[in-house]
Amino acid sequence: MATLQLQHLDAAAGDVITAAGPLVAYDVTTAAVSYRPDGTLTVEHPGLQLVWSLVDAPADGAVLAAEVDLNGDERLVRCDRVEFPS
């Protein structure tokens, strides 16, 4: 079993985010999603990054973490955004 974790990272442009396995990052400022199968992402724009990654054990500070069974069917990661009027 692997663990899918979510981290909120306040990153500067040029910072490198790494994970032991593949990662998906959502740049909150630009609403851009990046997938990195090698687990390495160089941040292009400063600001909040929501980062999902497959790891053996969750990192300190992970916002969410859940064990997932990777045997069997393919998986899909969706990054939807909903905005409400202020």
C-alpha cells in the first residue's frame, strides 16, 4: 500500500518540490496543474501550491493522508476549482 498525501506549500519561484513518487501540484495563483511522474517540480510562480504525492509515509505537516491500493484499476486525479461570489 502507498499513501496519498496533500501538502499546502508556500513556495517561491525557483523552489524545487520533491517527493519519493509521482506528484500533482496545483498552483493556486495561476490555477495551473502540473504532473511530475519523477516527483520533482520547479515552482514557476511564487505562492501557494497544493501538492498531492504518493509516498511510503506522510510527511510532517501533511494536511491529509490516506492509504491507497495501487493494484488493479487505473487512477484519475481531478483538480476542479469552484469560486463563490464574495
